[in-house]
Amino acid sequence: MKKVLIFVVLWGLLVGASGWDDSPAFDEPEHAAAGYLSLVSDGGWLNPAHPPLCKWLAGLALLPLQPHLPGEVEVWNQYRAQNTVRSFFYQENQPQPLVRAARLPTLWLSMAFLLGFFALARQLVGVSKAWVALLLLACNPSWIAHSRYVTNDVAASAAFFATLAGLLLWQEKPDKTRWALFTLGLCLAQLVKFSMLLLLPLSLLIGLRRPRQLGWLALSWLAAGLTVWLAYAALTSSFPANYQLWYVEKALIGRGDWASPQLQALAQEPLLRGPGWYLTGLLAQASHLRQGHVWPAYLNGEFYRQGRRSYFPALAFFKEPLCGLLLLGLALAQRRRPPGLVLWLLGTACLYAVVASLSNLNLGIRHLLPAYPAYYLALASVLPRTRLSGALLAGLVITALWSWPRYLSFFNLLSGGRAVALDSNSDWGTDLVHLKQWMQAQGEQRVALLYFGHPDPATYLGEAYRPLADSQLQPGDLVAVSRTFYEVARSSQRGNLGGAYLLKSQSRPDWQRLSWLQTAHPEAQVGDSLLIFHKGSP
């Protein structure tokens, strides 16, 4: 394990450095601010869209910094306390130290899981194949990218795999220690992401292999329910009951009207406030999956409103390194069957992927990450020990190093160099620091910017920033456009989509005046997402 530990530490340093100067991604300020405010303020409450564990961890990481609280902690407007979050992150404090600290728990968790993943893989397939599985997962650009951000996707991936692997190992060798570890994984998973509810039917499916253990499995379920109850009781104790009533009354309109009276009744019962808050979040998230996101999705040059069943298969194909695809082809050519326990894990991963593909929420490959550890373990278990396999694994490592630090926007060579998908696949608003550094290196003083992201660009760029939407360009002026808006401008649907992507910090652009973007080719790219142009007056 010493060699594995050294590898993981070096991996963590590489990954941490790659995201050190990334400005806050879309979801990060809400997660971090909500976690911190829920720990230190009775007015700072978490919206129920996600369970609290990852938010609490981010909030704990902020405690040593002692950030200033907003002058007035406002209640959540719909699903995000935008005013409070913006005040906390960008007015009362400097955003970069906050986001760097808040990201550390995700990175440490990812490193810890890689160690645990190797340990579990070693028990299931042996040491050499465990090393292969570790390399496959650790060198995946999407896994690397989302190991750096304040989200719950990597934590959910770890919880999903560890819980089901723990269940299978307990079934093979029943003892109280293994049962306790499985139960702990199941309990913590329910506090990470609502999709981890899938662990309940999946654990039952696996549990049917050993009917005599179903009683112990039922105890694990009860422990998970009790954990959720206690955690949400602690959570709801941090904010007044009238906030909860307000959310149920206002924010669930059109999403769960049928349940509002029951949820309001629960909100008024001290012992039932926690379960009521959990059910409110679960209902809101289920509606979100069914209705899709407020912003249009994008795939292969086309914007659309509803989810597509081809979305995740296409992403999995284009975001897998070419060497990884060749390794899959090599494994399939062998026609080998993974070991029994690994096959069970692969089956559960496939079921998770199917459920993800059935939703209308097409926001990013990160929502498919819980299927990756089992997939790579299965792949490692059937790969032949040949020079070709070794060469492809070496190529995978080289790809991961060569792609540094642009892991978020990674697409393999088969994509033709284009962004197959947007949002958290390539353009998540993380490049303001990189733009500032690039401008300093180039000696540029001003930039007309059309930015897809959370913060007001002036927070990072100061007087160097002017909104492209309000700018009268002169010959030679520097223009920077987020890839999302570049694709909107190039789309025939831009008239319907342009406004949907704008936040409060920016004005609505005149797309006719920016029609030159339809045929313009960027001179350079900054970070993952900002495209650079020099443009004269239209």
C-alpha cells in the first residue's frame, strides 16, 4: 500500500494544482456558502435540493478563514439565495481563498476513495489488476476535473461503489465488522445525493443472493433512515420553521402542489420537520429530473430543451481518452467474463447509467460518475497482460499529464477538437483568474467580455472589464466570449436561447450586432472555456 499511497499523494498534488486558479464554478458558491452559513448562522439555511453532508464539509473547511457574514442573511429565492451568496462570496470576502479552501474536502475525499478503491479491488481481482483499475479511474479526465470542485458527484461515486462492494464482501464472508462497514456506507450515502436512494433497491436485489441475511439488511435500512432523520433534525434546527413553510408554499408551485399541504403540516411539527425537509428536497429534485433544467442542454452543435437518451452515451464516448476506448475494445475482443462479484458491481453500475439516461437533466458527465469505478474494475479484470495493454495504459497516463490543467473541457481526438457538450462538460465559468493572468502576460488593458459564469466578472477583472453586450467595439479591441455564448451565437436558435443563459451581472446582448461571431474563429483559448478574438467595429 506504500506505493499506492505515494501515487495517490502525487495525484492529489497534481489535481489540486490544476484547479488552484479556477474561479468559482456555477454550483460552488451556493454549496460552500450554504454549508458555512448553516453552521454559524440561524438565518443561513440550506435549500433542500441536495442532502447536506458535502455542504457541511465545505463549510467546515471555511471555518479557519473566519469569513465575514453578509450584513443580512436572506431567505432562499426559489432554489438559491443569490443575493446572500453573492454578498458572502464577492462583497464581504475575497472569493478565491474561500473557494480554494472549500474545494479541499472534495479533493481529500477523492484521494481517500482512490486508496479504498484499490483496497477493495485487491480483494476482488488481485493486486496487479487492482493497479490497472486504479490507473483507469485516476487518469480519467472527468474524474480528475470533478475531484477539484465543491460538488457532491465524486462523493456520490465513492459512496455508491463502496456501499455495494461492501455489501458483496459481507455476503461472501458474513461478520459484524463487514456488516457495520456496509451499513456505514449506506447511511453516509443518503446524506450525499438523492440518487443514492437507488442503493436501497439495488442492495435488496443483491441481498436476494443470500436470503438468510435479509434481516440484517433490513437493519441497515433502518440505520440509514435514522441517520437521515437525525441529520435533517440538526439541519432544520439551524433555521426558523417559517422559512420551511415559505419554501414549501412558494418554491414547490408547479413541482409538487399535491404534496404541499402534507409538507406544510410536517414543517409545523418539531419532530417531523427534518423528514419533511428531506421529502421536500426529494420531491423538488425528482421534479427537476422530470422537467429538465431551466437552461437548454447542448450536444453535438444543437441546443434542446428536453433530455435525450443519447446524451450520456455520447458523452461517455467522447470524454473517454482514446487509449481508454482502445482498452475497452481489446477487452471485448478477449470475450472474458469478469469475476462474479465484479459482474454484480458492473450490473448495478449499468442500472445506474440507465436511470441517469432516462432523466431529462442533461447537465454533464458528472451525473454518470457513480458508474465509473465499477466499470473500470470490470475492465481491469478482463484485460489481457500483454505489451499492447501496457502501452495503452502508459498512453492513458500520458494523456492525463498532457491534458493538465484542462480536464473539465477534455474531449478525445474523435471529437474533432470541438466541444461536444457544454455546461459542466466544458464551460462552467471557471476561467476569470486565467483570463486576468493571460491579459497581464499579453499586455492587454481592457477586455469586452461575454461571460457564462457565477460571479460578476468585475470582481476579478476590475476596471479592465466591460460587458460585450454594452460595448462599441473599436478596431483591435480585445474580445473574450465564453464557449457557451459562442455556440449560442452560432446557433440558428440563438434568438430563443440567448436570454436564458444570462445572469444578473450581465446585460442582454444584441445578437444582430454580434452576428460576426457566427463565422468568427477564435485566435486563442484561455482556460477551459474563454475564446479570444480581436474585432473591429461591426
